[in-house]
Amino acid sequence: MKTTALGAALLAPLLMAWTIPAAGEAAGPAGKLKVPDAKVIFCEALTPPESGVCSVGSGGTPLKLPGNALGFDTVYQGGEVLVDETGLILYAGCGADRPGDLDVSGWTRIDCAEGVVSPGLINAHDHQYYDQNYPFTDFGDRYDHRNDWRSSDDISAPGDFDQTKVAWTELRQVMAGTTSITGSGYEFGFLRNVDAPWWSYPLFDDSLWDVFGGEYPVQIVTDTFPLEDPWEYQQHTDCDDYTYLGRRKN
């Protein structure tokens, strides 16, 4: 089987692969990992690639991903993750415990012996048309409400609807292991934009739905300021007491 060595950066959009410390650095007896707040099950010793974090073999569309697989509260050292041709995760655990009806012969194998096979990260709240701004200088001011800094002369956070910049911010998140986002902005082809506009379906099927359960696509609709105009009103003490640009509302 011909294999190609890949670095962690190339694998980040698919499975998030990181190297782990060598056995002598953070492993227990017989090379078993020590992971705080997680149970470690030693499945088998895997052979690392000659270079890089992972190596990829030829095969069909389904994927077999041997490595240190992360479960809900368990690390399967030398375990595996199986993904079918639709992207559905079929199994995560030790190869020896794999269900007998799962035939992985002919599947593409991505070996990450010293890497971590992790679920993709979800960015549940972002504003991608503002992500291009540089970090602000700390002037020492402290604010009680976001409308205070929004009207400050010291802070400028303009929006930018340039789609190349949105693509840039999504690509940064892909490289960090993010797979899905609710970002109030979209550049299709990088992250799964679960709040994608209705007109993008089915060209870009990013909506939140269970295709296997027969559900229809559902668009997540967000409203940043659902109550009143943010430039006019802000809550001062309780629901009956608001200020109007610093003045008490009549």
C-alpha cells in the first residue's frame, strides 16, 4: 500500500490531529498515557509514520482513522474512528471491540499513531464580518455595558463585508480544528455554516438537520438585538429602568 505522510495542518479540517508527548514524557507503565479527568483505555501499540503526524493509504471513500481517539470521557490509546461515505461516524473505540458487521476492508486508512483523533470543534457564536479587526489597545477603561464601549471614541470596530476576509477568518478556524459555526456571516466551502441563508440550500447543504432521520433542513435565525435599538436603549437596573444614551428613559 502506498502511503503519503501528512502534517497536522493538512488533517485539521478532517479529524484534528495533534502530536502527543513521547511515552517517557507523559506516559505511565508500559507506555500508557496519563490524561487528567479522563479514562484511558490502552487498545494497542500503533506504528508511527516515518515523518509527519499521520500517513494516508489508498482506498475507498469510507475512512478508518487509527490513533488516540477521544470519546466522551475516554481516551482510546491506539484506538480507531470509523467514518462512512456520508461522513457519519460509525464507531469510536478499540479495534478489537469493533462490531462484527463493520467490514473495513478496502477503506481509506489514515494512521495517526502519535496523534489525537478528535471530534471537530463548534463555534456557537461569532460575527465574521468583524473578525478582521485587530485587537484593541487596553486603555485601562472598564465598561458596565457593551453599548458604552460601542460609543467610545477609543474603540473602533467597523464591519467589513469583503468575502475574501470572511474566507480568511473561516480558514483560520478550520486550521484550529473548527468544523461548524454560527457566525452571522458565510463563506461556503470551509466551515459548516449552520445559520446559512435559506436560499443557499441545496447548493450548500449546511443547515442544521438530521438527513438520516428524514428531517427537513432548519435554518438557525439569530437576532443580535431582539428587544430594541441598541444605539438608543440599554438596561440600567431592571426591566422597568432603561437609559437613553446616558439619560433616563421617560
